[in-house]
Amino acid sequence: MSGTGAQRQSDGRRPTRPGPLPGEPSARKRLTRALRAGHAGEYGARRVLEGQLAVLGRGPDAPVIEERMERERARLAEIERLLLEHRVRPTLLHPLWHVAGFAAGAGSALLGRRMAIAVRAALEQAMETGYARAASHLEDEPELKDVLEGFRAGDREAPGNGPHHGSGWAPGSRALAAALGRGCRAALCVSKRI
């Protein structure tokens, strides 16, 4: 059999892509999970920033936080548009992220400016990782894949993240940032399923 003939079925047609393997989520389920996780992440990020702004609102970080809040508002509006377009409900854990996001933001800001920066950096890193993972599973949804990849690029280039913005890592901020990053990834994982 020639090399090109092996790629065709006996009737001359190219084989179709097989469906998902047993236990593998369908294209619809992957889309639903990506939208729910994106919505939960953007909403949680907005609430973290609102909590930080409530504490640091008159300090030198206020313009950076307000700028980031505007970006999160625009992203949240885009994700909400996609939720409606694809008829996907948000996660049932939305009320929990409302409270937890604000508490994480305000709590980190109460621990100091450098701790707040570390929390923002951890949040952006967790979201960048989540968007990369979701986009890699959305070959059937090019529009959503492009949106998520655009959000991911924005998270990677976000100003005001990490020890280079401010005066380095605060004592304990690496541990807090690592814990928050793990918490964010776990929250996104749960949100996309519930």
C-alpha cells in the first residue's frame, strides 16, 4: 500500500476525526469548562483587586490597581458575552468567589504593599496557566481559543507583578503567593466542573 493510500479509507474518503475516547470530555464539555473557569477567574481577579483597592485606595498602587480593574472588567464582559452566546451558566460557586476574592485582596493589602503585589503576581500566573491549559483543548472553538490566548498574553505582560515592581519580596510573600497560586488553580478546577 502506498503512503498516500494509507491515509484514505477504502472508498477514497479521508477518515474523519474519531470522537472522544471513553472518559475524555466532549467538545461541548471542554467549551463549558473553559468558559466557567475563565468566568470564575476573571470575576475572582476583579474581586481581589476591589479588596486591595478598598485597603490601598489612596496609596501609590491605586492607579495600577484601577488600571488592572478596568482590564478585568473588559475581560469579564467578554467572558459573560461568550457564556450567553454558548448558553453556558456560570459556576455555582460564584457567591463563594465573590467573598473569597475580596477577602484575599483586602487581606493581602492589610499585610502590606509588597504582599498585595505578590498576591497579584500569583493570581496572574495561575490565570495564565489556566488559560494556556484551556486553550490547548479548544481546537473546535477557534474564537474562544483566540480570546483565551489573548487573555493569557495579557497576563504574561501585566504591569505591577512580582518583586520587580516595588521593593522586592516581602517576608513570607513567596509562601503566600505559592499558596494562593495553588488555591487559584484548585478553585478554577472546581469551578469548571460545578
